[in-house]
Amino acid sequence: QILKQTWRTNEMVPRVQNFAWRHLRRAIPTGTMAGKISYHIIKHCVRCDHEENDIHLFFTCPFAKTAWSGILGLNSLCRTFIEYLLFIQALLTSHHPHASLNNIITILWCIWKFRNKNVLAKNQTLLCKQ
């Protein structure tokens, strides 16, 4: 249902909609998922060195918790949900003034973009050392 709402909205930027489609269908190449395909890919979070799956990356990583806390003022909500679709549904029904589907997906997309920026910076550092 969230996926259908994402495609129906005209407020979302197309690249964010594309990200939402991939994210909601669990097609985001996190460290754990991509690490199964190639042993060259780091399976751990570049920020905190925990195993990087979608739950960790978007909700339980200290960076993600800070992002959710800073934007929507949510501290405890990130700890209570293990399934991210339930987290999104809880946000949508929380009656928070900024908890719209567009904002939630955009926050997830920003977390993803900053993660990729850090991974790329770490990889470039490793290449320079060789």
C-alpha cells in the first residue's frame, strides 16, 4: 500500500520515487546484501562498524537515529521497530506535522546518499594508501 501511495504522489522527485520503489522492495544494496555477491564489498557500516543491513542503515545506526531525531524529533521510535514498513506506517499515523510520505521517503533517501558518499570516500582513501 505504501508503494502504491508513493507512485500516486506528484510531490516526490522522480529519483526519490525510484529510490522508494527499490527500498520498499528490499532492492537496496546494503553491505550485507551486496557482500553476498562480492567479497570485495565491505559488509559493515562505515560509520559504526556494525553489520550493515537495511534496518541498521536507515534506523538503528547512530547517524540514522540522529537524522530522525533532528528532523522529526523521534528518539524512541527508532528503537521500538524492527520492520521498517511498520516504522513508516507508525510515522504516517503519528499525526506529526512533518510526517508525510514524501518527507519520510526523502529522509530515507538522504540517509542513503550520505551513506554512499562515506563509502566512496573510504574507498578512495584505501586506494590512495595502496
